[in-house]
Amino acid sequence: FLVLDALKYLTEAFQSTSEGELDEIIENVIDAVEKQPLSSNMIEQPLVEAAVQECSQHSRTLSPFL
């Protein structure tokens, strides 16, 4: 489950993403989150930030947000 602040962060991060790239970027962020060590089923903002940062190294779409 995404914690509210993590959801807001993702919403802002994806605003600059074109619709055509959105599916791929979401999949990449999910993959990056799954690689992180989870201490509970709640996904908090720092974890999401790390996943987005990892993905931004591979895509310039998210970089302006970071």
C-alpha cells in the first residue's frame, strides 16, 4: 500500500511524463520499489523517492522533478 505522501510524490513526479511513456515509467518504478528492502507492506515516500531517482538515471522524463 502506498502511504499518502508517497502517492502525492508520485503524482507530482509523473506530471511531466507523456502519456506514451507513463506505462513504462510506472513499471520501472514498481520494479525499483520491489528491489528495495521492505520492512512492511506500507510503501513510504523515501522508498518511492529512491525508486524514482533510480529510474530517473535511465530516463530524462523524471529528471526535472528531482
